[in-house]
Amino acid sequence: KQSLSLGRNDIVQLKEAYKWITYPLFSEELGVPIDGKSLFEVSVVFAHPETVGDCHFLGKILPDCFKPAKNKQSVFTRMAVMKALNKIKEEDFRKQFPCPPNSPKAVCTVLEIECAHGAVFVAGRYNKYSRNLPQTPWIIDGERKLESSVEELISDHLLTVFKAESFNFSSSGREDVDVRTLGNGRPFAIELVNPHRVHFTSQEIKELQQKINKSSNKIQVRDLQLVSREAIGHMKEGEEEKTKTYSALIWTNKVIQKKDIEFLNDIKDLKIDQKTPLRVLHRRPLALRTRVIHSMETHYVDEHHFRLYLKTQAGTYIKEFVHGDFGRTRPNIGSLMNVTADILELDVESVDVDWPPALDD
């Protein structure tokens, strides 16, 4: 009516207009305020054959935009139609569609309504006290090797109380099945998918932590808390630069005296080259990684044993640094001492990542 010439960018998107119209209606009907950025989503799927028919002419003029995909029921996906609408010439479009458009003849039918809640995230630190417990389920060729895992001992409780569909577990590094994690533990985070309960007081989370800790003597959890998706990034940030501290019990084939190991205490920031260990080659690509052993401290035990405390760059393979992995890690404790060395026990003493924030116990 105003005869204003409108550019493409001046036009209000239909979905925005739809929100302005429907939000107040929903709010009135349900008696709750509407929040467009809420994590709770109600998805309603409509069918409208007339609209699909409208798309067919786009398919004729711009067939390149509409490629069949395995998992899509129709080639007229939102992205494909958007692409075509951006490409089509104005005059070709107007031939098919008058402006303003004709009113539709049929109403939509509702196919399905689904309610879902965006994922919530729980973080904390765990200690592992067992030398017979993997971090994640240990399954080889479809066959389970050990009955439980750190991941399951923690997440089983979370799934129950959050009434979630599934979960994803992540952590700051991982330890082998036969390695304990001591000190203040290893940071971890669990994503709970489509939870049906999301509001918990700090007291309830504390009780949940106690429940996890009472359920098993193999693990303990601390600093359990709800965190945002963005906060999980802190756990992975600078993972390579972080340091980790270990305690290893070492056996030597030759008889040793205290003086034979003391020189290790003076070695600082030793660079070592590690080829991917033979024991993990089945799941990691072959690569040569340079890692740094920041410092070492020795405690003499007897003629064939000593304890070694190491502070290393994250991602260092400690077992291989001790026994050399058939020369794949150089230098190693065996080559430095000119003996055959092996590792009998390994403990992670600390993972120096200051996340998640410590809570008062």
C-alpha cells in the first residue's frame, strides 16, 4: 500500500512472525511465560502437502540444489529449499508465486509432538583405588572383559536421578586398568542427554556424591557439581601443557645401591621421544611424540627395587619411559641406568588441572 521498495534484508522471516503470533497464545493456554532460549523444547511436526507441492517447481528449475540423501525422507529439506530460494531469479519466482501469495486451501495436520530437554552437564573429580578397573567399559570383539568401569560406577547413579536417556563421559586424560588415581583425583564431566529432572539443590548434589561414594570402594568422587556446556572446554584447554605427577615402583635386573639411582634426582626437563606404544597401537595411530619429564625423585627400596616420583608433561607414557618398549621410547630408565628395568606398579598422584572449582566438603 505504501509502495515502498523492500530489499531482501528488510523482510521479516516467517518464523519470526510465527513466534510473535503463537508465543502469547501458548503462554495464555499453558499459563506459563515463554522463553525462546529455554532448554526445554516442545517439537511439533506438521504435514502440509500443498506446501510440499509448492517446492516441486524449485526442484524443476534448480535440480542441483536437491540431492537425495540416505537418511532424509524428502529431498526438500529446509537447507535445500533455502539454497534454492537464494539462487532463483526474481522473475522465475514471480511466474510461479504472485506477491502477496494466495491463501492456502488446506490446513496442516499434526503428525507428532515431542518434548525434550537440552543436555545438562555434571562435573567433578574421581579417585580410582582399584588395579582391576578400566576407565570406560572394556569390550573386545563384542565381549566384555571386566564387569564394571569408572564411567559406569559414576554415571549409573546420575542417569537414575536425572532420569536421562543416555550419557557421554569425558575426562582430563585416562589411566590404564591397573593404575590407581590418587591425590585430589582426575577431572571428569558427564553430559546427560534429555534429562527429565534438571533442578537440584547443592545439598541434593552433595547427597548424590555421598551415594556414589558409598556404593563402591573402588572409586570416590569429589567436587560434584552442575556446570555449563562452555565450562567443559576448560577441562580440555591446554591439556598438553598440563603436568601430571606419578609414583612408580620399579624393578631392575641388576643389583643396585642407593648411589646408582641418585643421579636421576638431578635430571630436569628431560626430552624423550615416544613412538606410539605397542600396547595401544590397535586403537591409536602410529606417531612419534616428544614429551618432557620435568623432574624425578628416587626412593631406594632394596637391591632390585626403587620408587620413582615423576612430574611429566601430560600425555607421557610412563610405563614405556621405564621399560623402553623395545627401544620405542628413548631415552628410558633402563637406558639411563644401563639396566633392564620394568614397572611393577603405577599411581597417578596428581592431575594439575584446576577445574572444576573445588567445593567445601
